[in-house]
Amino acid sequence: MLGWYPGHMNKARRQITEALPEVDVVIEVLDARLPYSSGNPMLAELTEHKPVLKILSRADLADPEATERWINFFDAQPDSRAIAVTTTQARELKQIPALCHELAGQVRADRDVRVMVMGIPNVGKSTLINGLAGRKIAKTGNEPAVTKRQQKIRIDGRVSLIDTPGVLWPKIEDQASAYRLAASGAIRDTAIEYVDVAIICAAELAKRYPDALRERYRLDELPVYVAPTETDGVDADGPRLVDFQARAGFDGHAIMSEIARKRGGLKAGGVINLHRGAEVLLHELRDGKLGRLTLELPEDIPDPVEEDIDASES
């Protein structure tokens, strides 16, 4: 179980709770590559009585067929709409004010629609706000938790935005989500063992996008996963990840070793530098060099029973 709660995030929760009564619509910015894992269940709880526009950001990095499935999933929920955008493309953002008015319903003619923009750190929230405003207002960066305080911005289309700091939650109960977030860069690389993240990511990519993985790293085969026996040792750089590798059905450790060997991670004496392989895979995944990939689908959302099991095993 992964848990943290920086002080500014605790403060942000209080600010959100205080501001919500005056808000007409909530925009939640999600990463199109992991729309479930990048959604904060705490925010869903706080905003359950408000109409929500789900913005699937970084759509240019996500699998378009998977993105369409996610849009259909969110559109089927009450008081919910979803669109996919690349937040750096201003023309794609022009539809957002009209959608906010549509979701808000009747609003007094003498005031703007009040929209609160939410999202976990590093999902493109600040880039979205800058694009909507047509100028740089919110600070952007590729490290989590750049925005530290609330700010209000008026944009064209009679919409007033309330930006909020990126808010994570005290504990990520679903460990699969924690690893996907780490793979995407939403969680700092020091929060979870870096090599573990890459091993699980390699296994998942072998399951979901085997051709992309083979072609990028010139892999002849993708080894299937064989669970170790109780007497097998545990590699110092890659502890047993029986649950996640077994679920994927592929040996992420072996795949990572081959990537490291081919991409400068071979030390003297033939020793494999798994950390080098992890750097290559995760950096190239985040940069879109493996192609347009999505790490989860609506059917991957765990039911409450599965979440309880994951939490008890952590």
C-alpha cells in the first residue's frame, strides 16, 4: 500500500471543500493512458453531487481505440461527460466552455459559469488552464505537485475557472494503480522501487502491446512468466512480483534484462544493470516512443472485493 499526504495537499482538500458550494461544474483532468488510476477517489467523493467533465489529457500518447471506450464509459455515468484532448493544442480546447455551460444548466445571466479544475499532480492540469486562458497563468512542469495554491481565472465563453493544487490521496489502496501511476511519472520515482515499477510495466506491455515492445527493443521473444518455487532466491534488484507478473502472464524481469542488455546496461563480466533498463523503458514510455499506449481499460477497474484483498496483502 502506497501512502503519503504532504501538508499542502491536506490544505488543498480543505480549500476544495470550502469552495465547492459556489461551483457549478467540476472539470477533472485525467491521464488518457490510465483514466481510472489517475482519478482520485477522494475528489469523486467530494464532488459526487456536482456535474463533472472528464478531460482525458495526453490523448496523443494514448491508444485511440481505448480512449473511445473510456469516453463511452464516462458518458454513460449520470451528470458526466468526457472528452479527449492534447492540452497543448488550443483548437481542441475550444469546445470546453460550451460543455461546461451544458453541464451547468440554467445559470443567472449576470454571472459566469463557475468551474473548479481538479486532478492529481502531473496529469496536464496547468497546461490545460493555460490553453483555455490563452496565456501562461498556471505554472507547468514534469514533476508532480507544481501548483501549490488555489487561483481563479476568467476565460472566454463566460466561464470562471478555479484552479486547485494537484491532490493525491492518503493511501492508494489498489497497488496495480500505484504501479501504473509510477510508470506514467505521476508519482515521484523515489516513491516506489524504480526497477520494480519497470518490471511490472514490462510484463503489462507484453500483455497489452507485444508488437510495440518487440519492435522498439528488437526482442526476439517475450518470455512467459513462471512463478518461482518457495526455495528460489529473490534477485536483489527484482524481488518476486508473483501477483502482477502472473496476472500479465509474462516475465517482466527477463524482458527488462534483455532491454538493459541491448541498451547499454551490460556491465563488466556480463552483469546486467537492471536500473539502466528501467530508465530506458520508463523514460521512453513517458515520451511516447513506444507508440500510443493505454495501460488500463474499463474492465480493469477492480470491484470493491478485489480492492479489499489487495489492501490486505500489501
